[in-house]
Amino acid sequence: MTELPTMCGIKRVDPTNSRSNNATIDISDEFERPHVLIADESCHDNTVIREWSEVYAGDRIGNNLSWKRRIEKVPSLMRRAHKGDNQEYDPRVVSLGPYHHGKQELQLAENQKHSILHKFISDSGKQFDDFYNKVLEVIDYVRSCYIEGSTCDYNDQEFAEMMLLDGCFLLYYIECMSNRRLEIWEFVHHMGMFAAKYILSDLFLLENQLPLQLLEALMSERFKEDERGGMIENFFAVMFAKAPPPRSKHSISRREDEKQPLHLLEALRTILLSNYDEDKQRIQSSLFPSGRKELPICDVKEYIRSSIRPVTELQAKGIQFKRSNSVSLKDIKFNSKCFYGQLSLPSRIINAQTKTIYSNLVAYEMCPSTPNDCGITSYISFMKSLICQPEDVRELRSKNILINCLGNDEDVVKMFKDIITYDLQKFGIYDRVRKDIQNHYNNKMKTWMAELIYRHFSNPWTVVAFIAATSLLILSFLQTYFTISPTHH
């Protein structure tokens, strides 16, 4: 096999940032974005929130709303908010694409890519040129998927070789994971257990993505059509420890009137937010029910009133928690009954990769050319409100809503706390749930009985003592009654 040349590094270009002092942000009728809620003028993230909101409103891109979809970089505003700690955004083991290519600390995986390429091509029964030419067919499109200027250091031959190496590495890993093949241990054998542990996280970094059209081109050379049909879906199913979903319902290939996910991270977001039966236009209309196209800055009192209480506080008001049957993060429902409420939440596995994946999904939603419903960011904000202490995690674990693989409940609390959502609150997709919970919480007729039981009878020994005292009181009453009024025959 032909030895592939070593690629040189690329220059990283950060976008120019400007500032604006506007207190409100006008949005045109053609393009609507969620509310930006700034809780406190003294908040350390305030500058970041204001600058990001300007980007979201289009002030920094010349109000050009016809964006081209591309593989974005993490906004510099977000990197600054992390105060130099960007380990959730930068690859630790393997680079995919041009943004982090050539970094010295990632050379271990670069060496492994060549052996994986050889095995990937050998298993297909085809030649190197077959795969290389396939990449050349889509090289112009692939180049256009990256930020302008990030690939200019490479000619078509060099760039095609980079994409071939990276694409085959990614597909081989996905194949091993989705089919549970023993070859997954090759990564451990050649790179060590510690390095292999972080490969999965690196695959879902925003700046470490490959166009799905490139992967489809390589898969067409390597696999039969029936073999490649659900490979990526199976990969996601293994990640979440679930059975592979039916392709007719969860397939990454969207309907003809919807856009195909551009890369793996976007495909994951599609899976997480799928199967939610709600009209997008109705969501956007709920953002501005009065027809006002303005994003007001909210005061602290309104911020407190609009927040969700933690799990333990909601329990005290008779609100129960239930695992929903849906896997969609958007499928959060609240039912208010006579004397109790029930909040249904989708089940989630919390492991070592969760924080990195969620952080990059949030970063993806912060980019100006991505979907505007902020579904993942809203979910994280919702869970951050529910989880404030280990007792909250313990209750959700007991209902199998959270599957904690981190070790202890304090780690889960810290994980959600560390994911910055920039005070983008739960408008739109969770606004109705939030309002229903708040209305139930404030309804004294529905919550007084639950609050009485929670405060005075949550301990089983208290219940036993109450029953014993009540029984003793009844017996004393009966004894006194029959003593004063004996039975006459």
C-alpha cells in the first residue's frame, strides 16, 4: 500500500468579535430565535451572553440570513467563558478533519490511522485507488463544509488523503462498536486503555467532525447496501444501551422536506430530539405570543418565578417522577391530578462521555447557522434546575430516569452544573411544562395534603407512632364512653 504523506498543521483563525450595548434585540419576521434571558447584570457570564445574543440576532454577520451549513468551530465567546479550560472542546486522542490536524499530542492516533486504513481497504477486497478516487469525487463539497480558509493549506491530493485516513478510521470504529466486534480491542492494544477511553468523546466534538456525505461515499465502496443501511443508527443504539430503532421511525435520513444531518454530532442531535410530535411554527409562535419581535432583559424577581424547583422541593408538593417510554429529550410531560402531579422524563445514561457530548451539542446550537430551537440547551437547563443536590439525583435514579455510571451522585450534580447554558431558559419546547408545574406548585388545594404527608409522615416510624396514638385515643374514648353510659338491658 502506498505510504501516505504526513500532513502539515493548519493555522487557526478566530472570528473577529465586536461589542454592542443594546439592551434589546430586534428580530426580523423571517427569522426567529429563542428568548435570551439575562438574570443579573453582575453575572460573570453577562458579557458572553450579550455578545452571543448579538451573534444570534445577526448583528455580526451583516444580517445575512442565507447561511451556508458547515462544520463550525466552537464560538470564541464560549471558550472565553470556560476561562481557558477547553478540554471539552479539543480532541485528546484523535483528530478528524482539518481543525486540529497535525497537533503533536495527537500523533499516536495518526500512526494508528494508517494500519486501520490498510485493514479497512483489505476487508473490502478492493484497491486503494478505488477509495481514493471516491473521495476525490466529493472533495470540493467536503472542502466547502469547513470554515473558509481552514483548508487552503492543502491541495486536493493532500486534503483527499487526510479525509480518506480520517473517514476510514471513523467508520472502522463505528463498525466495531455497532457490531460489537472484538476488533475494538485493537484500539486498546495499539493506543492503550487510557487513550482508547477518550476516542468516543473525540468523535462528538464540534470541531472534530467529518461530512456524512464523505462517510456515505466510503461506505458505498466498503459495504453492501443492506449492511450500511443502519450502521450509524446501530452505533447510536449501542451508545445508549438500547435496541436498534426501526429505520422507518428513527433513521438519520430525514424526510425529503427536511435537511440531511451534515455530520455525526448533528445526527446525534437528530436522534436525541426525534419523535416529538409538535409543529415547529407553533413553537416559534409561542416564543412571541403577543407578536412582539423583541428580546427583553428580565429582572431577577421574574427570573426566580420562572425557574423550576429542584426534585426534592417538587416532591414536597406531591409531584411524582416517572420514566417516560420515549427516548426523545423533548418528550417531557407534566400531568396535574387532584392531589398530586406527575412529571415524565426520558431515561438517560450518565457516563464519562456525557459531559463532553452535551457540551459540544450546546456549542453546536450556539453557532449561527444551526437550528434555532435550542433543544439540547433547553434540556440541559431544565435538568440543571431539577438537580441541585445529591438527593435529587438519588430520586431520579430510583425511578430509572438517570442511570449513573459516574460512581456517585455528587459527580452527576457537578456534571450538570459545569455545563454552561448561558442563561438561555426553557422557552418554547419546555415553556408549557414549566408553567404547568408552577401552576400546580402554587395551587394550595392540590398540594396541602401532599405537603402534610411529606412533612409529618415521610418517616415510617412517624406513621407507626401516629397510628398507635390514634388507636390509643380511640380506645380511651370508647372506654370512657362505656364507663359513663353503661349498657341497659
